Amino acid sequence: MPYALIADLDPSQAQIYRHIAKAQGLDPMLVRDGAAALTLLKEHGAPALTMTELSLPRVDGFRLIEEIRKLAPEEYAPVVVISAFRNLREAALAQKERLGISALLARSTPVESILRTVKKVLAASSAPHGPAQKMSAPPTSLVQPEVDEERAEEVRLHHLDQMGLVEAGAEQDQELRAIVNDVARRFSVPVALITLVLEDRQWFKAHVGLSGQLLEARGSPRDWSFCAHVVQGRMPLIVPDAALHPAFANNTLVKDGTVRSYAGVPLENPSGDILGSLCIIDAKPMSISAEDVDALIVIGRAVAGELELRASRKRQVRERSRLSGADQQAIAKTPQLFTALSYLSAVLDNIDNGVFLLDPARRVVFANQAAAEIFARTADSLVGRDRDDILEENASLMADPDGFRRRLQVPATGAYALRAEFEMEKPVRRFVRWSTKPVDVDGGVGHLIVLTDVTSEMDLVREREQLARTDMVTSLVNRRGAEEMLEREASRAQRFGSRVSVVVFDLDHFKQVNDRHGQGAGDEVLRAVAQALNTAMRGIDLAARWGGDELLAILPNTGADGARSFAERVRATVEQLDPGIMYGVTLSSGVAELAPGESWEEAVRRAGGKLYEAKEAGRNRVA
């Protein structure tokens, strides 16, 4: 059986590609580094299909593809590149023709799209492969989510600023410096860094082995940074030999001899932000293995934990500084109280829900990290603020600012309870549930506000509503959805005097297709007609499956003549569809414009009557 070469550092990602390759009748062979891939080429020759990441240990993906091309041209050994790194994909695109790359995809590409691409690539090639097998869905846990990079970067920079990890001066955190020292020794490299990637530069939180300008500046411009690509790609970046690498050979640090090879792993915090990278650098090519990268990932998690711990300690210090001198002394003198407050602070700062506590004057006396992040603020900036001032300041972030203000209106004094939901557009789109309850506090009645992100819940509700209004065969709106739109458009037409027309379509001889060729063939005919109908429509029009072999088009701002022209275009398109799919099916239709004072039901009945006239006149026509 011909084989597929699958090269990816991440075994879980490789399983997705294995699943796809096997479905194409290929024997998948999985490797985690480029050197192992070259060994397979020597033992088995050119693969019928290669699916590879470009960031690989020991030998990068570019060199791997070059070695494949020495054995076979693209026609007989197609290559599909799937990479997490935008700059590597851009470099591969520039060399697509020279390397014979058949397709370039982002790592976040949906599995169905990867499958379609692989099928298309194999169909266009002369590569040997067995008969396609029925493909079951890959395990849900293996499907990679798509990330909005622009929004993720905006939120990441905000969180990094809140953590307060960047400090002035040259003095390093000695515990973190000890970690990079151990890393440099363990991997036998001269340079190891803990890098935080900021908006316009990278800053070295801890470092060993630096010299010259990098040491003096304790960082570099972001454009020079390899670590910035780790942040964008959200996975380890391995560059075995930067001097020969098409994406990095012209990098300033490579050209001046500072960097010849690089391996960096992401520093991911509990919020899912990539703060920067733990990386190792050498002035000669690097032969780090996949197992070495695994070990570096584990150390990176420890570094991320240390960074989170330092940020948490700073937050606690700031919070306690707001207490009265007597309270601070009481905490200092009572170890049990200090411990209890530390536990409470840790819990509140690390739950997903946002929490505000208001004093009797409606001022914020406590806000946790989650609450601050929802409004893209720091917790410190919220404390001491009036509740209504915070609402007004953040109304512009909402999809409906006036509705936000209205739903959160409360009495000027006294206790109140409230529950409301609203949609935010900035800094990221999300639905938030706002719940408030009164609580007894020192000096009177305060209020506890809990903010819950219910985006997934609301999206699921919307998806279910959409499914309830969608015909499963044609993907058109079903009768229920069409009736709702007819009600709205008829009401608008009667109120404003606008025009709206309806067209009822019927598939001629459709029953014969089902009887002779089966329901599957009938469904294909319905889908083909639905596609023709969708193609002819404007953005404001709606197509629906009205029932059985009847379809309905609703045409706002359209009179009877325009509706007849529309129906004729659809009829002519269906007449030209592939006879092998249509089995002689044509389209008849009836048109009616909603008359003043007429209900939509009456207009649809008139269109149905016109459809009957078209059928009686010989079918395949508009009446």
C-alpha cells in the first residue's frame, strides 16, 4: 500500500492527519522530527502524500520538502503544508512553485477543509493511492479551535500589562535566572531566555549568555524576535539552522551571528494568553530532539507558573495597601487572618466569574481579575469608583449601549436585586450575565455583583433556534422560518406602503425521481434547485422549503414584474443543470404581489393558484 508521510511535533495533531490519510487509502507513517522523516524517505522512497508542519526538530520542513523533491516531482508526491506560523506559511508561499507545494493551510483550518484539500490534491496528482475509505469523524478533542489573532493579541497585551511583570533596570529575578541557567546547562547551549513579547519589543525577564546590544537593552525590537512567532503560533517554534532557513536567514540577529539556531516554547497563563517564550539559542546548528522539546515545554509550564505567582503577589500587595493602617496591622499580627485572606484572594482572582463588591455608597471596594478583564481595565482602576460611573464609561463597549443602561437601572438608594444579560462587542465579543444581590457590610447594605460569561450558552441557543428554522435537506429556511418572515414583511408593507412579492416553485416530475431512483437522488435534485435559487437571490431575499417538492421565495421591495423576472431566471438556470443529477426535472412557478390590505396567507394562495396555471399550461414556465 502506498504511504503518507505525516510530520508534526504534536502527536494529537498528527492523529488528525493520520485519520485523513487513511481515509484516502494510504498507509500513514507518523514522525515527530525532520531527521526521522528523512530516514523514512531513505527506507521507503517518495511518499504518495506528505502532510507536514514547517517547524520541526533537527531538520525543518523546508529541507524535508527539498529532499522529497529529489526523489519525485509534485505530480507523483504532493505535499500539503499545515503550519501554525504565519511567517513560515508566507515563506512557503514565496517558494511554492520551486518546492512543489500542493497546498498551504493554517493549523486552525477545520478538519473538513483539510480533508477536502487532501482529496483535491490527490485527485489532481498521479500519486498512487488506494480506494477511498468511509471516514468517521475524528475525536472531538483533536479538533483545533480557530483563533482570532488580532483580538487575541489585543487581550494578551492588556493582560500582560495588568500582570506588571516588566521592570526597569538590569537586575534580574534570581529564581528565574536560576531556571534559565539550568536550561542552558541541560541543553548544552550558550543562551537561554525567558522573554516577554510586548507590543513593539521583546523584553528578557531572565537571561543567561547574552552580550552586546541585547544585554545592554535587555531586549530587542519585536521585528527581530523569534519569540514573537511563538506567541502568534501558540506552539513550539524550532529552527535547526536559521542561516539556511527561508523565513529567518535575513533576520538581523541571524545575519550578525547572534542566532544560528533557536527553540522556543510558549509561556501560557491560565487565561490562555501566550505571554512570551522560554527559549534556547545557539551560534551553531541545533539538533534538539522531539523529546527535548517535550522537556522544554514542561519547564515552560513551570516558568508560566512562576510568572503567575509573581503577578498574584503584586496584586495582593496593592489590595492590602488600600486597607486602613489598623487593618494592615491586624493582618500582620494574626497569621491565621493573613493566611485566610491569602486563600480568599487566590480563589477570587482565579475564578472565571467577575466579582465586584459595592459599599453602601455604591462605590467599588473590591474587584477581582476576571471582572477587570471583562471591561479591559485593571482591578486597581475600578476600586473606589462609583457603580454608575463604571456603567456609563463601559456602555460604549456594548452592542446596545442604551439597552445596557436601561437593563441595569436601579433605585438611587437602598437594597436591590437584579439579573440582566447583555452582549459586548469590545474588547472581545461575548455575552455577559450580570447578577446583583444585597449583602450586609460594615456601615449598611452593600451589593455583590457577579459577572458570568455565557457566550457559549447563548451561541448554543442561537444555533438551536437556527436549526429549528432550517430544512435539513436543502439548508434553506423551513416553513416555520418562512412564515415568520412573511409576517414581518407583510406588516412592514402594510405599515409603510412598501412592496413585497412571493414566488411559489414546484419541481416538475419530482415524484418520478423518488420512485425510480430513490430518495437520495430526490434529495440531490432538491439541493441543486435550492442552490440555483440561492444564487439568484439578493441579500434581502429569502428562500424556503415550503413543503415536499415546493419552494418559496420572499422578495421584499419587489413588484410583480420584478418577481416574474426573478422566477424566470431561476427556471432557466434549473433547465440548464446537469441532466445526470436532475433526471428531467424542471421548474414551474407562480408569482403574486401582496395587495394593500391583503394578508400574506392570501398572497401565497394566489401564487399557488398561478403555479397551478403554469402546471396546466405545460410545466417548466412562470405564471
